[in-house]
Amino acid sequence: MTLPTRASIALLAALSLPSLCLTLGSLPRAFAADSPISAQVQTAPLQRGELLHTLRAYAVVQVPASQTQAITFQHAMQVQTVAVHVGQAVRKGAVLATLHSDASTALAYSQAQTAVSFAQGELGRMTALKAQQLATQAQVDAARKALTDAQAQLHSLQQQGAGQAATRLLAPQDGIVLAVSAAPGDLLAAGSPLLQLGRSGSLQALAGVPPEDAPRLQPGQAVRLTSVFDPAQHWQGTIRSVGAAINPKTQRLDVQIALSAQAGLPPAGASVQADMVLGRWRGWVVPRDAVLQDERGAFVFQDDHGKALRIPVQIAIESGLQTGITGALNPAMPLVVSGNYELRPGMALRVMGAQR
């Protein structure tokens, strides 16, 4: 094989130089210039607003045992209708249910009526015999006592609703229906509860909070309660009391939250989310996604006449999808709220669909 000579190498180099220059000249200008590339972003006006300082905890709705009343009957009853449901607020005298006596109670009432009729007849007979000196005063007194006892038994059954076609159960006081233990057609044994009522204004939610947060809570503070299963359901409450000792089961302080009278209160035993208002903050309020963080801290980008301007900020509060920030922000410059993760300081901006 013949090795290339020095002259041939020089000739090849001379021929390749124009091609290399042509290739370099065809490279994109981004590699040949210092100007930054652009990025598509979305902007919005910088605005001041108000955010709430809240403490979030989870709670269980309950009524103190001292504020509950079970509705029972002294004899067996059969349920005809139930006019209320769990969680319903009722006024004193409202119809809760209708019932009638079962067969055994009806039989007892009929027997009591018969006993009264027989005792009346026996007293009349003894009185007549006594007038004829055929009966003693003791026999008359015994017959009179038997009548009194029979009348008392009949009156007791009447007080319990026996002998009536239907008995209307009325609310003994203003309250909240905590439980319904029977349905139409059910037979209730003597002493079995039909309903459980809680005294009006006694429904509360019991939440547990970290001990370090307790000093910021005071009785009377507003609380927003939300169903953990249906966020569309929410209620208003106020802090009733803050525990002074740690609950050994939860290792938290118990906070009692009173539920004000309102429609559709949650039933006892329901789990709710409790947002307790600790204070209000006012300042720059921005979408949470507008705030970025790196090793130098939190920052946002503003649109400085079509160029990305990085502004260091401090996060003061976060609430839902919004963040409260402080920093040397320029209210005249729009805030970059989308596409900011691609930006570098000084990068050209292509603004699409600016928010208002």
C-alpha cells in the first residue's frame, strides 16, 4: 500500500476547509448568538387579596350523654309511621311517630276493663247485702278496694296508650333526632327505644389538635365543618372549649365545636373536616403554581416588557390553590402563572391567553 505524501495531505486539507466553513455557517443562530430562546407562558395581573389562617383537623359529630333522651314505652307497641329522620331538628310538640298497641297489650286492656266492670258489680252486690245485714263491713271494704285496684290498672294502661286506635308520639322538647331504632311495622318490646333525641343546641363535633396549636384557639372562634365523604355538604360551628390535658388515646388536645341550629345537620357519629379560623392575612395573593422554589429559595417570574424577570419572594400563607407572598414585586408587571418552570431570567416570553 502506498502511503500518502506530504503534498497530498496538504491538498486534502485545502479542499476540506471550504466545506467546514459552510457547515459552521449553517448552524442555528441560537448556538452562534447570546440571545435567549423564547417560551410560551400565560400571565395574569398581580393582585392583592385576603387569605384566612386556618387549622385543619378531623372530628366526629356527637351529643354529650347528659344531653340525650331515649323515647321508650312501658308496654309492647307496634310502629305505624315514623315522621322524622336522623339529623332532623324538631320543635316541642312535633309528631315523631304513630303507634298502636300490640295484641297482648290490647288483651290486657280488655281484661282490665272487664275487671273494673266486675268490681263495680261486686261492690254494688256487697253494699246491698250489707243493707240486709247479710254481709259485713269488711266485705264491703274489700269489694271497694278491688274496684279501686281495677280502676288504677285500667288508668295505667290508658296512660300508656292502650285502648286507643293510634298513639301519636310528640317531641317532649326542642331537639335533634340522633337515632331512629325502628321502622313502620316493627314490634317494640316493653322498654325498647324507638327514638333518641338530643337537646337542641347540644350537637357538637369533637376534634383533636396538636398541643402546639392550642394557644391560638379560643372559645367563640368560627369553624367550618365539611363532610369527609361529600365536600358539597358543610356546616358552621364555633369553638365551645379547648381541652387542657392531652387525650391519652389520640395524643392530642380535644376541641369541642358547637354546631349552630341549621338545616340538614350531620348525624351523630359522622366524620367531618374542621377548618378553624386563626386569623386573616392581606397582601399579594397568587396562584400556587406561580411560585417556584430552588436552592436559592422561593421566586416568581414577571413579564418585564416581554422578558422574564425573576423576583425572590417569601411564602407567607398557603390556602387551597392560592398562596400569599411578600417581596419586591412590581404591580405594573403581569405575573407569569403558567409555563414558568421553563423560564430563565431574561428569556423572551410568548404570552398566550393572558388571564384577567
